Amino acid sequence: MGNSYAGQLKSARFEEALHNSIEASLRSSSGDPQPIFTQLYLEPEAYPGRELEDDDDSDSSSPPLPYLQTPAPDGCCTLDGFCQAGKDLRLVTIAAEPIEVPAGFELVGAKSPSIPEHILVCAVDRRFLPDENGKNALLGFSGNCVGCGEKGFRYFTEFSNHINLKLSTQPKKQKHLKYYLVKNSQGALCKGPLICWKDYEQNISHFNFTQWF
């Protein structure tokens, strides 16, 4: 039946992009034309600035892509349960120690695949955590290391490297930040309710957030 309207439209777009690229090349002093196929086929359709680690877990049967974690710099601690500065992050060890929590941050517990029996203590900007209904968490990440005190981690990938989570797949904070941490009647830090990510149905609205730090 000949070319469809969609095919004609794509052909017209290609010709226009080609014309624009040639014209830009002739006018440019650098002689580097804009790539045609980038203009045509790689136009942004996703949300700008969104990190891969913030993608939702899907029900796809495709196996996860292998994740090559950045090697720790020479001289850094790589022991499970410790940050790269060699400070212990395990809840069982630091439950009774004073921990500085900046304004706007919450203490949460992460589960490392290499030591599933332990919870690692992390300080995370509450804007990137869901509310009690599992909603309103901003995309992205901001966290501090409660062990060595290093601040300003803006990517969960970078943070997971620092606290030696040793992940084998692309890190997703929803999977590894498991619990809110609270203080018990003795003043010791302990495991609180599960973090209600949007793909997790348990409701923690009964929890009184005023007892946090």
C-alpha cells in the first residue's frame, strides 16, 4: 500500500535533520556537525535527571544486568559492616552510641546482601524517603555516613560503595533501605517499622513520628 503516514513523517524528519546538520556544519568553525541519529532517535523521553537506581522494580522476567561496583580506593577498608574509613556501621555495635543526625535527616537501616544478619545504620535526607502511606518521596538520594561522618553523598551508588554494601546488581535504594530506626525505652537505637516504599503495601501510619530524633 506504499509508505504509511508515519513512515513519510519520519522520512521528512530525517531530511530536515540532515539539512540542518549540513547547514550547521558549513557554518561551524569547528567542523563538527551535530549527530543526525541522536536528534532523530535519542530524543529524551524519560524524565531528566532521573537516576537509574531510582527506577521502579519491574515484574519483567528478564534477568538483572550485572552491576560492576567501583573498586574501593587503595588503602580503604572493604570489610563487611564497615565504611571505607574503617568505621563500624552495624546496628548491634553502635546502638548505644551517640549519633549526630542533621536537621531534615532520618536514621534508617540498610541490609547488605553480604551480611544479611546485620543492619547498617545510615542517615538519609527525609525528603527522599516515603511518608507513612508510601508516597511523596522525591527521586534521587542524599545521605551521610554515620561512621566516619562524611557528608553529602548525592547518589546511592556512591553511598553504597562507601558503606561497602558490595552489591551484585544495579543498586536500588528501595531494596536496601529497609527500616526506620528508633530509640527504645533504654535510649538505645533499634529497628523500627519497615520503610513503606510505593511497591510495599504494609501501612505504618500507626507509627508516631514524634518519637524520632
